[in-house]
Amino acid sequence: MGTEQAVMDQPKQAEAMLPGVENKISIVVFSGDLDKLLASLIIATGAVAMGMKVSLFFTFWGTAALRDARKSVKGKNLISRMFGFMLPNGARKVKLSKMNMGGMGTAMMKMLMKKKNVASLEEMLTLAGQLGVEICICEMSMSLMGFKREEMIDYPHMSVCGVASFLAEAKTSRVQLFI
Amino acid sequence: MPVELKADKVVDLKGLPCPMPVVRISQEIMTVDVGQVVEAITTDPGSLADFPAWATSTGQEILQTDQATGEIRFYVKRLK
């Protein structure tokens, strides 16, 4: 009984030591690389299992991974259209940060992941949605790259936000990561 | 020699790699009553470190870990 109670009191004690800090994790997902995106999503879903509230802030290259390849938006200017063409169109199209080898490395990695039963990035995003992981997309990154909210994936807990939203969340989180 | 424990629910997590074993056990433990025991069977060696870490963080208890059969069996008691 004594040890059980001590274990259960641990989070409460930690919160007492750091006032205003809750059992949360905030992750900046800056990278648009398959490996780093996967790591972000694995940590996010794992954190839910650990009883934490999770917020992912997608910014810069990371935003392209949230595009929905089936959706297209009209009325973009030439530069936005070029960016849209050059950047990966969604989670299926992102590449490894190393050993991409013109796509061969990424294809091989995906084959291996399938063989080893490792969930794909799309599956991890679906799981994160089911587990209640919140996603905020950086408004400025989207406008820089010419992405519109309407071309992003259907995700149950998604919003568009800025740096203040991230900081407000991060300063009350126990864990903050930049990936 | 491990004591024979009786589980109230058995969860098959064989073949699932990280992070699925902890994600699943965190969901499955909530499907039994407080005080009941879930037996989780995994083949992921990482779960040997992850299950205790999960249990400590979430305030659940691992009664026993059994590796005798080549699979890893965790007996997890729901404390809250």
C-alpha cells in the first residue's frame, strides 16, 4: 500500500514543485522528413499512453506533411503553385532525412517498416487523432508556402495558430521538444 | 519460480512494435475494473523497459513479468 500510494502521488508532487506545470507535452514539428515526423508521432502517441495531454505544433517544412493529396485549392498565385509542386504532397510523400537516394532509400525503409509491422506515418496520424493528440498548424508557415486550411487532412483536433499559442502551451507543459 | 496469476483479461500484443504495446495497454487497462488484472503478451523486447516506465508514470502496477515462453507476459493490475 505504501509504495503504491507513493507511485500514485508522484505526478502530484512534481506539479507541486513546479506551479502551473501540468502533465502535458508540447512538440514543435519543424522537420518535413519522414524519420523525424515518425519520431514526433511515436512520442506523441506514447505520451498519451503515459497519461499526458499532447500538442503538436507543425511549422515550416512540417506543414507539408499535413497536406491531403486528394484535395486541391484553386486561386493560388504562381509562386504558391510552385511551392505546392516542389514540397511533398502529404504524409505519403515525405522522404527520409538521410539515405533517400532519389527515393530508393525511402521506398526501402517503407518496405522494411511494413515487414516489421511498424505503423506508417499516415497510420500514426490517424492513431494520434483517435487518441486526442492536438495539432496546431503555424499560420505563417502555411501562408509562406501558400497552403490553405482547406487542403489539409481531415484531422479531428486541428487548428491554425501562431507562436503565442505554442508558448502558452509549452510554458505549462512538463516536456517541450523541437523536432 | 513465478506464481500462477489469474488474469481478468488477456491482451495479445504479439508482433506489435513501439509505441503500440504501451498505447494498447494504456487503453486496455481502462476496460477492466480497479483491482483487476490484465495479462499483456508482447514480443517487443523494448516493452521490458517500457511497461515498467509506463506503469510508474500512470500509477498502475506490474505484478509479474514472465519471459519463460519466449514471449513476454506482463500481469498488470489496475490501481486507478
